[in-house]
Amino acid sequence: MAPSSADSLSILGIETSCDDTAAAVLRGTEILASVVSSQDEVHSPYGGVVPELASRHHMQNILPIVDQALHTAGVQLDQLDGVAVTCGPGLVGSLLVGVSVAKALAMAKGLPLIGVNHLEGHLLVVRLEQEVPFPFLCLLVSGGHTSLYVARGWGDYHLLGGTRDDAAGEAFDKAAKMLGLGYPGGRVIDRLAQSGNPTAIRFPRAHLKSGKCGFSFSGLKTALRLFLQAEGRTSFRDEDIAASYQEAVVDMLVEPTLRAARELGLERIVVSGGVSANSRLRQRMLEEGKQRGLDLFVPSLKLCTDNAAMIAFAGAWRLVQGQRSALDLNASAVLPL
Ligand code: KG4
Ligand code: ZN
């Protein structure tokens, strides 16, 4: 649900903050086109994103992807009401590609330009598909971030706490690398875990002292490395290692989130970001939230991971407010929400 005056706006969204090159055209809350070109095959041999390769591939892909989105939407550049682009946080070389293209299009066609915080895109995207009244608690869990926010209204977000070290997606990706499963690892671990035993190995869970809101995954990652050094790969099935590791990650996400909802008296929880695609996290949040009388909202799978529809959506309401970015808009690797 967007502010009513955004209902008829046609917005081009561009997203290049990490390794996916994405463009989308949104009219109100209708996604006319959403194209995501993944670079997984480029980065998989390295077990993680290589920034220099990511920006080079964005440069090759961005114009064809924008063209494809406009073509699929059946919209000409002249018919757009604005261009929204991720301007941070992320890999600065990657961000610059999207920002430069968005600025060029906006300038050439005289369109309003709006720089969007990637995290706001993740936080709001669920409202493209479902009515989620403010306020809500948002667990934003991706490859670069693991944070809890209270969303009190459009643009009114309060950070409760975040990870002290790795993000949950990073914990999945690094585990997959140790297990030789390629990149990105979350999806592979999720799939393997479906036929594994989550209680086969008891990995440690980090819990912050009571009263503190936050997460920590580096100890779990070290525990897996030590486990693999001690046990090798032969004494346990990969499926059991994946399921046990995933269960530890999910435990460390679910418990603080439910606690925060209870302490703040919030009845609605949104889970978003790439890791919100995790089937076990979705299941546990749904079941345990329900037991406590909480409503859970999760985007559909294609909107969990990076996409440009979420950027167009977050940009649209800002444009409706009259916000504009100047043509000297810059990319910022670190950009708090
Ligand atoms: O939001 P996103 O696409 O990019 C960032 O903003 O970081 O999130 C990517 C992260 C990766 O770490 C990836 O392994 C993880 O999301 N991911 C998953 C699943 N699908 C993607 N993690 C666990 N289970 C999944 N099914
Ligand atoms: Zn993301």
C-alpha cells in the first residue's frame, strides 16, 4: 500500500548495490516489470562477491537490463514520472554504476531523480503485496545487514540493534564456502537442510545480555570451522551439518525478534532481505509468532532478495512528498537508515 497520490506514478527503479543488476518499472503498487540479472556464476568460484568484477559486470549489464524492464512494462522513458536509484549502502563501485545511469536518464529526459537507501527498499517492499499497517517491527536480514527496526511510519524508522560482527546471510555464505557449496550459500544450505536433521550437531548460539538488542554470528562460523577441522566431512552428512547450522542461525534470529516485539508491545512483524527467503526462518517465525498472537508478514520470494521494484516503491513515496535528489547525488558505501 503506497500513499494514495503515488497510486498512478510510473517509476523506473535501478538497483546495483552488490552483485545483482536490477531494473523495474512500477505503476502505483503494480510491478509492470522487474528484471534481475544475477552475477552468481561470476562470483561463485571465489566463494563471495569480488567488488571489481561486480562493478565491471554491472557496467556491461545495466543498459540492456533497463531496456528490458521498459520493454516488458511497455513504457517509454518519456512516460515515466521519475527515476529511483539505490545510492547506498553497498559496494561503492557497484552503486556508482546505477547512480550514474539514473542521473544520465533523469538529466536527458528531464525526470525527477530520487536516491534511495537500499535498506528502506527491503523494509518497505512487503507493502507492495500486503497491507501492513504501521507500526511494525522489521527484522531486516540480508547478506550485509542483520538489524531490527521499528517502522513507525513512512520514513520514520528506529534502529533497535544490529549484528556485532557478521550478517546472517554472510554466516550462510561463509558456511557454504567452508562446505564447498559455492556462492551464494543461503539458498543451497536451505535446500540441503530440508533433508537433514537439525539436532544432529549442537552448534553454539550467541545471546546478548538481557536488555541488549543485537546479533552475533562470528562465533557460530568459527564453531563450524573447528567442527570441520575436528570431524572432517565424513562422520556427518552434509544435509545434517546444513540443517544443524541453519537451526542455530534461525534460533539466533527468532528469539531476539520475538523478545523485542513483546517488550515493545508490537503486534506485527515483518521479515525482509535475502535471508527472509529461508524456508526454516519463515516457518519458525510464523509458528512462534502465531503462538504469541503476532502477525507475520514476509515478502514473496522474488521480493526478498535484491530487486529494483523495492527501490522504485521506496522512491515513489519520497517523490510524492516532493523530495528530489540533485544531479550531484553520490553513492555511499555506508548509509544509515
Ligand atoms: O538482500 P540480498 O539479496 O542482498 C543483500 O542486500 O545482501 O541478500 C543476499 C543474502 C545472501 O547472503 C544469501 O545467501 C542469502 O541472502 N539468502 C538466503 C536464502 N536466499 C538468499 N539465506 C538463507 N536461505 C535462503 N533461502
Ligand atoms: Zn539487499
